[in-house]
Amino acid sequence: MADDIYMMKAMEYGITPLPENPVVAMAYIPYQNNDKLYSAEHGIVVGSMFPVLNKPFSGCGGSRK
């Protein structure tokens, strides 16, 4: 039902689910070096064994109000 309401409002305002000419994205994943690793215990807590991939989500671009 929520999807139906969304589609009705989207058509009413001329909004489409995709842009007219969507661009295909290309992903790039660099190789990870094993020279710096977290311990197994810390890696489980932060969600990665690689310190360079430890990017905690802070929301709102890091600003707090």
C-alpha cells in the first residue's frame, strides 16, 4: 500500500524512480595490505580487520547539534 501511495504521488509531481539518463557506476576496491591488522577481538568490535577501512558512521556529516 505504501508503494502504491508513493507511485501515485510520484506521478502527480512528475517524479520518476530513476533519472532520465542514469549513469552506470563502476566500483573500485583497492587491495588491502596485511602489514597493519587489528587483533581479532578488536576487528570484530569495529567490523573490519583493516584500520584503513575503519570508518565509523557519525551521521549528519559528523556535525552534532
